[in-house]
Amino acid sequence: MTTAKKIEQIVSEFPEDFVFTYRDLGLTAEDSANVIKKLNRLAESGAISKLSKGRFFKPKKSMFGALNPPVEEVVKDLLVKNGKIIGYLTNYSVYNQLGLTSQIPNTIVIGSNTKRSKTRRGNTEIRFVLQRNEITKASIYQLQLLDVIKSIKSIPDTDIDKSCARMLVLLSELNERQINALMRMAQLYPPRVIALLGALLQQMGCKLDLSALRGRLNPISSYNYGISQTVLSFSQQWKIK
């Protein structure tokens, strides 16, 4: 079988939406130049789609045409490396998933323990935000919630009251262990995040000791969010305006 035919056969066995590079074909390094040329020809013919330089995928078809792969698939190499989690989707990338907005983002944001420069995948910009807490499979959801609180005033197509009301629902779904972990992680966030988290937890009737959060706040500082008292009745106790 020729190399070209072998490439076509391997690619035909890939699932739809699977983003791949020439390395995923398992051919020898000596064949890499020919493999890339063949993949580019397959993309030109419409058999596969090109995501960005050296990255391809088999598009899922709909009545409206070919669909782009899920966000997690587009940036999977930026989230996991050699089996280790190195990043997580956050901010714009999860607002819609968490029911905070109906808008679909055109920017992907990834939390990372190291500083990284922004990049692009096709027409999509990818930005990185520094995360001071350790990123693990168990911590990602709590970190996403804290990141939402950090940027809650800038969530598109909504307002601060609606965002806080939704956060109350999401926080109420956590168990005691998860809330304890959330409060621990919050202590590496800015004081305004800690204050709003404390107010939200108190509002939802959390029975856990919130003194660790209060202890991280400057008693003479205040935090301007513009949240109504009907949504967050304990805001004054946390110096939230």
C-alpha cells in the first residue's frame, strides 16, 4: 500500500471532530513531509478540514454544512500534555456552558500555572490567564466558578444581578467538601473575589465557617459591584456596594 493510501485509510478511521496532526497517523518521521503534503491535499479536496497550520479534523456535517469541532478538542494539546493537566477552559469559554450568557464566544480563554502568550487556531484567538492554585481534574470546576466571580461584571449579554442569581444556583449544587475547597482556593484570588464569594455563600445559607474568607479582607476596604439588595441581602456585611 502506498503512503498516500495508508494516510487516507488512517484518516478515514478517525472519528468526526477529532483534531489531529501528522504525528497522530503513527508513520515514521521520514514520511512527515509527504504526510503533511497529503493532508493539505485532502483538506483542499474537502475530505478533511484544516483548523490551523499542521492541524486538521474531520468535520461533522449538519443541514447547515460542516461544523467546527468542540472547543475542548480545538485546544486539547493546551489542556493536557503527556497525560498531565496543564490548563483548563475558563472565562468566555465557559460562560455559555454555565448558563451565564447565551452568547457563543469567539475567544478561548485558558487558565494556566505559567505565563503564556496568546495564540490563534484558525480564526479563533486563544488567551491565557495565570492561575496561582494548582490545576487538577478535581479543582477545575471550582476554579472556573472563581474565575466567573472575578470577571462577573464583564459577562456579555446579561447584568450583574442575573449573574449573581445564577452563581447562587451553581454554588448551591456543590457539596460541603467542594465548598471547603472553593474557599481555600479563593484565598489566592483578589479580595473583591473573596468578598463576593463570602456574600454569595452567606446568601445561599451556607452553614460552613466563613471566617477564613473574612480574615483575608481589609476591614476598611469596600468593593463596588452594583448588586441589588434583593439579590444579595448580605452585601453590606462584606463591604460590597
